[in-house]
Amino acid sequence: MVLNGPPAVGKSTLAGRYADEHPPALALDIDKVRALIGGWRENPSAAGLAARELAIAAARAHLEAGLDVVIPQLLGRWEFLDRLAALAQETGASFHEIVLWDSKDEILRRFAERTPAPEHPDTTPAEIAALYDRLASRLETRSRADVVPVSAGRVDDAYRAFLSRLD
């Protein structure tokens, strides 16, 4: 399953909780995989593509073993989402594309309050706003995405709503 959404919406939090509560589920954070690639800061685009290939391989191994995989990642390129859906089908796993969503103002507030992620140390609020707008416009054409509204400080509610989409 994929947990998509803008930065600071809670993707990694919910993915980690799911993995903790459904062992040995894999919370596969592609940004963390990318940060393991030497020289990734000098060529983040190439490292990002390599990280996605590594993620596909890791997800395949886990899914073929009959285990759950959740990928918390802002994904605006539908091609990668389609590859993940095809992988699920190839391995006999179910595929869920869930988008965590809150208002742009709330996302910007959360982003400003959180500690900068080591994988994205120099991201600006203007870049976050642009990512939000791009994802919002693309979601209008993504019928398979299941949008889950979230609210700051209501992690348990967001987690229950996320789980309900998996039934």
C-alpha cells in the first residue's frame, strides 16, 4: 500500500505505526533509502531513481513472502504508483493507494513546526506549497486514490481512518 500526501501530513508516522502493529510489515520510506546512496546530495534525481528501484526490489521480496508493505511517500508521478500497483498484482497482494490530506495552510504550519528532515534539509515553505498544489491538481485525475482527511494532533483518528480503507 502507498501512503501518499504532502510533506508533514503524517505519512511516516502512520506507516511506522502500521508496521509496529502488524509485524513483520515493512514501512519502506524511499527518502531514507535514497539517503543511504553515496553522493545522493550531489545528484538527488539520479539517487531518487535508484532508491525507487531498490524500493521495488525490497517490496517485491517482502510481498512474495506474503508480508505487508507500506510506502509513505509523496508521489506525484503516477508511473511509479502504477508500477507499485502492478507489483502488488504480480505478487498476489492487494494494493491500496491512500492519500492523507489536510488544508494547505495546515500543512505549511506543520512543516514550519517540525524538525527539518535530514533527507530534505533545505526545503522551503514555497516549495512545500508548490508540491501541495501539484499533488492537488493531479489528484483530480486519480480515481483509484482514496483520500483520507487528517487533522493536526489527531493521529489516532487518522490511523483509524487509514485502517478503515484497508477493509
